[in-house]
Amino acid sequence: MFDVDFDLVRPMAPSKKSKKAQKQPPAHRTFRIIGPRPVEEEEESSESDFDPPSPWALINNVEPQAEEDQDSGEGNTSDKEHEEEISGEEEGEEEEDEEEDEDEQIQVPMKRKQVPKNANKSSFNHTPPLFVLPLTTFHRENSEDRSRR
Amino acid sequence: MLEPQGFYDVISAYGLPPSIIDLDRSAQDSVPYHVKMAYGFTNPFIVDGVTKQGGSLSPLKCTLTTSLCNRWLMDLDNQGALTIQTHMSHAGTPHTPTNDLSLHISLIEAMDDSLIIQHSLDALKISARYADCFQATYGWETEWRKSTLYAFNTPAPDSKHSLMPSVDYSNPQSEVTFWHRIPIIQEHITFLWVPINQPQKQFHFLRDIISNFTFPLLSSPIPLTLLHRIISQIVIAKLRPHLALQPISNANAATLDRMLATKIHAYLGFPFYFNLTLLSLPLDLCGLGFPSISRLNSSLAVSGLQRDLTHHIPSFRKMAELTLADWTCHYNGCLNPLLHSSSPRLPRYPHLLPSAWSLASSTLSCLQLSFIPIDLSFILDGNTFLCHLHSLFHTLYPSFPSLPTRTLYNFAKHGFTCLKQFGSFPPLFISLYCHCSFHFRSNFLHTYITLPETGPFYSRSQKGWHYGHVVRN
């Protein structure tokens, strides 16, 4: 069984701000998440101190096509939209920047489908119609009605 | 009059002991009644088969009888029935076990008020006819002249399509259907005489109550103690139930406080205006001890939220949990807004949040109080989803590089969505005494991960990390 201290978890993809820090990874790093690894990246890693990647790297190496499939899926759209709704436009742009950074680092041109930002937004945000009928009642007092029933 | 047969049918339908029916019948059989008059009691007269209105048994029997209608409508295979679930569950990306909850609603009822809710007008007509048939069978009739149709998220249906059906009250089981024209409202729902989630309209209503209030005319001026009692027992007693159902904003509550203070000042005829704080300050703090509408409003909002979250009726509690889950994961970056102060990046009170919840949360925040969820067993059980952890991490550490979203999608594609699929936390009694670390499954690599058809890969064993190259034919 592998013990993973989540305090030490560091993702591979750096943002612009933390790029300098990423160049000199801390010695205590035990858990990394990497993207698709090109040949150049492998050479670099063999020259430098070998930093063991996580098993998750396998998942990232599997089927780059999967990303495109997911991009067109409902879950991705909704999740992206969720992030957009939470953090607004700036956050969305920031996320794109991060992904671009990651692409730069791994030097693999990822052909991403150009999904418009508002794709499926209307279908996700579509609120179905709602009809409400209050039952305003009164009690029947006529005994004739009761006897008739 | 609600027929006692409705109560007896409920006893049979719910499988309760039939002796309850016998007891009820005997309690209502040939009951002598006396009427108390100014000149004493009248002669007795005999009443059969009637539950005394105002007695403790009357609302219980009424509630049980109408619950039968609720269950009947719920059992109908209605295509337009309303099911409430969280945004995350709807999007197919659940975050916590709360996202598995769903609430099926066909009829909402409180006291003698009830609402039928459906997604389509045709489904609503079907349910309305069934409900009308049920009511007519047990002695109730729908007052169509006072009824309205609420329509939201859709253009108002034309008058021809908005006709509502009812049964023949002389023979509810017949196939005869009468159609009634009722007005259509698209602004808000009024339930129990309260505009739902409309604090401004509620404020106007409460403002009118205070405006129309006048002190009783007596030969001598009313002393302060009696003024306090009159305000508490007449004005506040009227405002309190309305505020409990729909609180108003703090600013509006302060306005009502000022209106009340102005009325008291005008009655006393002081040459100067006293401080509003002095009026509602407790006596032991040298105040006048009058009730404060602002404090009442805030406290009712907080106690209402607490009651909803811990309600003994599952449907109420479930609805509160769904709302909190949506607020937490959909609007607040997966951070519990009732436990933590919200992130400055996020909207503090989303516009879709019930106004009472916003007020309760702001009151809790002012008083530095929190509602602490005491059942977080799903964390140690590993029932937390990766997207929840990812979002939570991003909210708590916004400046920290976040995990690429692509990774989560790839995990999900291979069926890895939940933490327990990767490993487990140690049992709780061990976690209490030692560092709680997450243990990955020992066979994680070999059992669950599908290796690529070809390409480089890293693997990890007890001896360390290994680099290899997969070539498959």
C-alpha cells in the first residue's frame, strides 16, 4: 500500500506565476501529475534527478483522443460552465492560460476542438416550465349533498 | 365538513390498528354539547360523527386525510411530475453523496393550503382533477373563484388552455368534467398568505400592519409597561408568524423598527425623539425593553434555517440538504457557506438562493457563528468525488497551480470518479489516534488501469518506479 501525504501533492502543470518556482521543484515532492510526455521531456527527466511520476500519469498518457471526446461531452461542458459561473470570465481565461502553459511545457500541440463558450449553455441552463395550482377549498355544509353521496 | 370516512380510509391504507377507528367512532357517537352563553349554559343537544373544531384531534385527522391525496397523486404515473435534484446531479457530475438525493413533489400542503406542482399544463390538469375528485369524495369543494394558476419559465397560456377541470360534486366518481376559467399569475407564489421568496412584498404587507395599528383610546395615558405589552401582544404577535415564513431584509426590518418607534413617540408626546436603540435595549441594560423587529427577523431566519436542515420530516430536510449542496458546490466553490466564510472571488449570496437563507447566513457571519455538519462520514468512506476535491482545493488555494481539468475527464472516462476507487482511509478509531493518511489500493496499477496500446509508461512497485514501453499486437 502506498502512503500519500496530500500535503505534498503538487500538480505538474504550472501557471505563469509559478513557472519559476516550478523549474526548481522542492525536494520533498513525492507526487506529481504529468501530461502526455514527449521524447524531449523524457530526456530532460533522465538527465535531471528522476522524480517519480504518479500512476495517474498513465491515465494522462492514455488516449489523447479521449480529451477531445470528453470536450464534446455533456459533463465537460457543464463542468466548464460551472467554473465559468463561479469564477466569471477572468477565471475562465485564467484556466485557458493554464492549459496553454501546460501545452507549452509538454510541447505537444494538442488539437482541441474549438468549443464556443456558450455551447450547450442554453440546454444546461434551461429551466423547465412550472405550473402551480393552489387548491382553495371550502367545506361543504349542506347535509343534502352528503346524503346524496 | 371533512367526512370522517376519510380518516378511517387513511387508517386502513396506512395499516394502522382498526381499533383507532372504533375509538374515534365511539368518541363521536351521541356527544352531548352545551353552549356557554352570557346567561349560563344552554340545554344539551346531541351531535353525531363530528370532530370538535379547535380540538387537538381535528388538525391531526385533517392532515392524515389530505396526506392520502398527496400519496395518491404521487403514485400516479405522471409524466409532468416535478423531481428536484442538485445542479451537479443534473449535470451528471456528482460531488458528494448529497447529490444522490432527489425529491419528488406532487402536492405541497400546509394546514388548509395546498399547491399542486407540475411541469406541464396537461399533467397539472390531470392532477387537479384527481385532487378535486378526492376532495369532493370526502366533503371538500374547490373554490374556483378564489383560485389562480401560477405559470413560470413559460409564456402565459391562453385562456382556452388554462381552463382547469373539476368533477361533479354531487357525484365525484362520474366522468363529467366542468371547466373553470382562472386568472394566471407569473410573478410569485402566495402560500399561506405569504408571498414566497418576495421579501420586499412581505415588507409592504408588514408595513401596512404597523401603519394600521392604533393604540387603544383610554381616559388616561397608557403607561410604558402597558405600551410594551400592547406592542408585544398585538403588533409583534401579528408580525412574528409572517416573518417566520418569509423574513425580510435587515434594512426593511430596521425601517419597521423606526415606524414602531415613531408611533410610540407620537403617542407619548415627548418633545425629543428617543434613540431607537434605547427603545429595544433590554431593561437590565437601561433600555425600555421593547421588542426589536430587526432582531426578531434575524433570529427567525437563523432558527428557520436550522429547523429546515434538521427537520424531522424527511422531505423538508432533503429539500434543505439539496439547497445547501447546490449553494456549496455550484455557487461557493465546494466550500460549505454555513461553516466557512465565503471566498472573496465568489458571489456571496447567489441570486437563486432563498432570501431567508441569505439573511440567515449573513446573521451567522455577523455573530461569527457556524452550522457545523456533524455527519461527515462520507469523507472517510471515500464517497467524495474527485471533482469535488479538485474544486475545493482550487477554492482554498486559488494561487496554487490547479490540476488540469483534462486529468479529471480522463479519470472519469476510465471509471475513476470517487475517492474510494483509488484507496481508503484507515478506520475511524485509528484515525483518531494517529495521522490519517490515505492508502492507495495495492493492486491499483494492475487491476484498474488499462494500459495504452503502445507508448511509454511509468509504473510503481514496492521497490520503486520503473520506466517501460508497451508494445501490443
